Amino acid sequence: MGRNIKGKDATRFGLVVASCGAMGIILGASNSQAAMSDCLTAKTVTSECLTQDPLQKQLEGMSVGLFVGVGAAIGATWQQRQSKQ
């Protein structure tokens, strides 16, 4: 548990976190865009659907995606590290 991450492991960890974070941003943005499209093409469009800012909704999706992606990367590397010990 007290082992420090150095050199190659630190680089690998950074790449995993960055790539999972980027994928989370992309998936979060596309998910929020799909939700907005579903909202606008529904049979009965609600006032919430018409008044929400699409850019703000997309930024919310991207931030949630980033959080989830980084969390998944940390969890995956933690589990990998535990299985090596």
C-alpha cells in the first residue's frame, strides 16, 4: 500500500486516466445530445425541454462523463495493482 508510483507506472497511469477521461467526455456529450433530441421530438414537449440551454446541458453531460471516466480509470488501475500484489 505504501508503494509510490514512479517512471513507467506513472506514465501508464496518466495515459489510462487521460484516455478514460476523454472517452467519458465524448460519451457524456453524445448522451446529453441524444437526450435533448429525444426531448424535442417527443409527442408532448414540456416547458422544461424548451427552456433549458442546450450548451449548458451538453457541458453537464461532459463533466459527468469526465468524472465517471476518471473514476473508472482509477478503479481499474487500483484493481490491477491489487491483483499484482
